[in-house]
Amino acid sequence: MDKIFIDKLVTRGIIGVNEDERDRPQDIVISIELFIDLAPAGKNDDITESVNYRTIVHRVKALAETAGRFTVEALAEDIAGLCFEYPRITQVHIRIEKPAAARFTKAVGVEIFRQRT
């Protein structure tokens, strides 16, 4: 399956269960793989037969900045739902990292794989 990828989109938002995490935005790093048949867009050189990744980036960034979720898992599900608003996307792989979540680590986070039902 073909895919469009968005690698390490850095944004800031309120996310976490601890009081200090609820007080101020923190860095959130989001990577997304969108599984989609790209053959029609490639053959016809027509963006309407694909998904505009710039639009997805803007929408995901806005979502992450305003969602105010307690868990990274919930934010990942929100992003998956947003991606499935585009009918051509059949599967998503989402990785979310919180670089400041745990001392002595580069980052911690979650990865989810979802398929259109």
C-alpha cells in the first residue's frame, strides 16, 4: 500500500495528567503515515485524487494545540479520527512523542495503527 508520511511535526499543547502538565503547553511531536492508493494521483497528476498533506498538517497542529487531552492515547485517537474524515485514507499509523515527559529519556509516547472499518 502506498502512503503519505508526515515526520515529526512539532507543536505545543496541553497534554498530561499531572498538574504542571495542565498549566502550560509542552512540546508534542507527531508523526503520521496515511495509507492511500496514490496511483490515480500519480497517473493523472491530480491532487484531488490524493490527500493534501499540507491541509492535514494544519488540521493536526490545530487539534493538538487545542485538544487539552489528559492522555497521549486520546490525542492519537483524535488524530486518527481526523485522518479518516478523508475517504481515500484506508489506514493510519500515528506516533506521538512527549520529549519532556520523563527524565533521562529523549522522549516517551505512543504509537497506534488504525484501519477504516
